[in-house]
Amino acid sequence: MQSKSQIMTGKQEQRQSNIELLRMIAMLLIVAHHFASHSGFDYPLEQISVNRLWVQFAVVGGKIGVNVFVLITGYFLVSQQTMKTSRLMKLWGQIFFYSVIFFLIFILFGKEPFGMIKLIWALAPVTFSRWWFASTYFVLYLLFPYINRLLVSFDKKQYMRFLTLLVLLWSVIPTLTGEYFQCNSLLWFMTLYAIAGYIRIFGCKIDLTGGKWIGLSLACFLLTFLSTVILDVLGTKIPFFGVRATFFYDPMQKLPALVIAVLMLLGFTKIKAGYSKWINTMASATFGVYLIHENEYVRQFLWKTLFPSAAYAESHLLIPYSVMAIVTVFVGCTIIELMRKYLIEIRMVSFIDRISLFIDHKINSLMSDERLPQ
């Protein structure tokens, strides 16, 4: 845990591989979720099978994975006071690249009809939310210096009251009622960011080993999935329960999904993994993995053509087939993203740095002019 003075002065610890490993796990869970949700599985409510439970099991992980990914962002960014323009430009460029390149590929190969509206959407992917997560994440990055100023101004008691209010409004109430109390994805990301910031600044007064925290997260995961099994069983007689089998973890604001993600973060912060170049390199590609496999054109190709998983819905091969598909997509997308980084982005670094310095200089000049006496 860093001291509050270190947080406020922006002093950073070396980026070790424990959290980077967690980042990879989170993205694997997200890929598994997309396998389950985009493949077109359709099991009747009156039928309970191993395959149906396996698909529902995969769905659980995606909600937790998104929460973990944003928690990691808050854990690292809360120690920074200023936004790096170069980092913002790289983030936008990464989103823009995959939006345009996949649009062109699928148009040129005749898989999608050309349209001016689609072209405009492709050229402004953040504005038009071509990926809901990417757009929300981008806005969170724009806001984080101001969020940090608020968070570091709190003492421990004030911070805890603030978190209690956020979690009550946007996790507890939705879990109990199914109503989301004016919450949206950005407000939820800010809530996760604040929770991770508290962990980074103040730590946790419960002193457990990393293994015990992770064990608790697994136990909560299994209990949450047990709720699905119970609702499935009830749903065979009363459809009301069957259609709500994922109630306690879908969407990501539900309290079990939040608790499991926080426990995972606490666990991995306690693990002494040292520095692994291999893990950190793989983890650096995780956002690209999301952008590739969840592109609106690519996901149809992946889960309906390349891996026609729904054809295995009743097969005893579904579980090994799904593991193969999930790992293949994760590894394949990682390779593509690393190629983009080392063949394209690295060649743009000096240009991006020059542009960001120019923008930062202009902004600082404008701010200095505004402070001059009239």
C-alpha cells in the first residue's frame, strides 16, 4: 500500500506482474462471457443439462471480468495527478485503428454492405460507442485527474462514507430490486475506480494472505453460480425463476459480481509475483484483445462462422470445444494486438509525443493567460 503522500505526489511503484496477471485473467473471463452470450445458445427452461450450466457458468465470469478490469485501472491511475496526452492519443488511436481496419476488411471482402452512416460511425468510434466499454473507458480516462483530486481530498472516514453511498445506490439497491437508480456505465466505472483508489491509498484492515483472498473470491463465485442452479431448478416448474437465472450477477452492478471482483483484486495485490516481461507484455495487449474480438463485425464471424459453437449445444464435446475456442481467440487476438503495437504504434511514438507536447504547451499557455490580472 502506498502512503497518501505518495499518492498525492504521484510517486509510483514498479509495475510488477501480479496485477498484470489478474488483467489477463479478467480478459479471459470476458472472452468466455462473449463466447457464451454471442454463440446463440438457446436452452429450454424445462431442460437442465451440464452444457446449459457450463454456458451459464461462462456468463458469470464476464461481469466479474469487466469489474476487475476497471478496478485495476483505478488501482494504478489514482496515483497519477495529470492525464498524459500521449496516452490519451494512443488510446484513441488504438480504438480508431480497429474500428476503421475491420470496417474496411469486411467491406472489401463483401461481408458487409457499404453505407455512409457506417463509415461515419467507423471514423468516430468513441463518439458513436462502437464498443460501449471502450467509449466509457475513454471518458473515464479523460476525467480521472479530477476524480483523483476529489478522492485524495478525503480522509479515511470521509472516503468510506462516500464509497458506502455509491455502493448502496448503484449496487445494493439494484441487487435487491432490479432497478438501477439512475446508474449508467460511466457512473459504475467511477464507482469501481473509487473502490480501487481506496484500496491503493488505505489498504484493507483485514490482513489475509493473497491465497485466502483468492479462495474467498472463488467461494463467492461458486455461491453465486449456485444461485443460478437453484433458479434453474425452480424454473423447470415456474418459468418466472428460469428466465431470471442470472439475476444475481447480470448486469455487472450486482453485489455478488462486485464483491468477487474486489476480493480478486485484494488477493492479487498480496501476491509477490515479481516482474515477468512475458506476463506484462501479454497483459499490455488485453485492451486490444477486447477491441478485436468484440468488434461488431468480428464477433459475428468468430462465434457463428469460425467457431459455430451453437452446433455443439447438446454435444458432450461442448466443454473442451469451448475452452479451445476461448483460448484460441484470446491468444490470436493477443498476437494481432502485439503486432499492431510493434509494427505500427511504435513507429508513431515520436510523432505522438511531439503532438502531445504541443497540445500540453498550448493548454498550459491558455491556463497561464487566464490567470493574468485583468
